[in-house]
Amino acid sequence: CSGIVLPGVGAFREAINKLEAKGLCDILKKEAENGKALFGICLGMQMLFEKSYEFGETEGLGFIKGSVEKIDTAGQALKIPHIGWNTLELNERSALFNGIENGSYVYFVHSFAAKTDGKNVSAYTDYGSKVVASAENKNVMGTQFHPEKSGEVGLKILKNFCNTVRHDNFTCN
């Protein structure tokens, strides 16, 4: 698999600051602009967006339009962070979800979620309101959930990423 995986557990600002301090933000931007596939997981996906409001406003990598904000539970008594298994509502055709059934369960651990116009959203989940579960922009893609903790479905998604990279089969614009 010849792509870049941007994992993440932690806080947006601290993670972006560490990437910036090591010169990695510029490297990630250059590699993605040159067509290298980039896959963000959890916080890694959040950093793909333009900005976050976790611990104040912080600029993100800007690959996907939108911001990262505290999960809106729509007034329901839901626990934050959102931890556990939840279903996927597949939004559009995506090589990342090839062979994955709508309603498949994946594992989430997060307090913040992407807010976007929906253009680049490949999957949602429901946690009091629609929450972005996956977003893509050409060769840049991410999942809010943890595929590595999501059993067979997650392994299939990781394999799909590798297959997508191998075939340059990007389907979302």
C-alpha cells in the first residue's frame, strides 16, 4: 500500500502543532497535491478539514471544506464522548466502502465531529443528529471511526484503501 495513513488520538490543536513543528504539514500537503493517497483516522480525519473549534479555533490541513465542532446531541441526553459501535449510512459511491453494506457497524471514540456542506461526505452515523462518519476529496479520505477496531468491516475498509491506492481508483471529487 503506497499511501499515507494519518492516525490520531488526542486533541486537534496539539496534534496540528506537533505536525507543524516537525514540518509535516507542508510534506502532507505536497504529497497529497502530487496525488499520494492520504487516509486520516479519527483525529487524523478531523485534521483534514479547514479548522477545528476544540480548545479554541485552530487551522487544519484544509483538504476538505468544513470545520470540526463539539458533537451536537440535538438536546438529547447522550454521553460525550461518543464511544462504541454505531451504524454507517453510506452517502455516496466510494471505493473506500466497496463491499460494505449500508447499516454496517463500526467503532467510534470522539467528542468532536466534522461539520460540512455534505459535498464530500461518504458516510454518516446517527448520534442524536447526523454525524460525519467519513469524508473524501479525491485522493484524501478519512473516517471518524476506527477501522482498526471495527472487526471485519474495518479490515475490509483498510483493504479497500490499499486497493484504491494501488489502482488510483478515487471516486469522490
